[in-house]
Amino acid sequence: MKPEPGTVCPPLEVTPTRVQLFRFSAVTWNSHRIHYDQEHARAEGFPDVVVQSTLHGEMFARTVLRWAGPGAALRRVEWRNRASAYAGTPLIFAATVTEVREAGDGHLVELALTGTAADGTVCSTGTVEVHVPSS
């Protein structure tokens, strides 16, 4: 694959569940109760348990690696959460190629990232660089 600027990756659509958020908190040692305890999250002013900021990063990485294919390797992932997302809220993770550079045995590809809730709220944005091997 020879990526081109402007290429849009197939979006990743995910609806995090309370169980998924609990499990992600467990494997990342995130003990903040807003991520797995609905009553506590509500007491803190949230409508439901909150999607972890690091889970946004994982979803961005998954979106790009699924598009880049076998042998691709992440070089850098940066993102910033802009708004909270909650269990049961459909999220769409999108990536668009912004730059492609030759890299010996393939290409270094930079992509712009956007994570959006079903209501159109942009929850996270960022960039990623991935090495895509020549096919």
C-alpha cells in the first residue's frame, strides 16, 4: 500500500459498556471509581461511568493499525481528550492521512485523529505516526 495524503481510514465504531470500562480500569490499574462505579460517577456529576482517556488512545491506535495492515508499527500516538464520553454512548474513531514520507522499507505516515460521540461532540483529537511497510 502506498498511502496518500487525504486518505480517510475506515472509522472504528465502538459503544463502550460498563463491563468493558471496568475491565480496562483493571488492566491499566486505574482505580478512579468514575470509570467503573455508576453511583460514584453520578455523585461526581457524570451521567454514567466515564470512558478512560487512555481508552481513547487505544481506540485511535486500533483504528490506524487496522487500516495500515500487517507489519505496521506505531511510532507515536498523541491525543487530547476534549469532552467526556460515557458507557453506552456510541463513539466513532476516525483518522485521515496528513503526511507521507519515504522510510527505506516503507513509509512513515502521519494521520490526524478525531473521536466523536454519536451526538457530534468531539471527545478527543490527536495525531499518530505509523510505519507502513512496502507491500
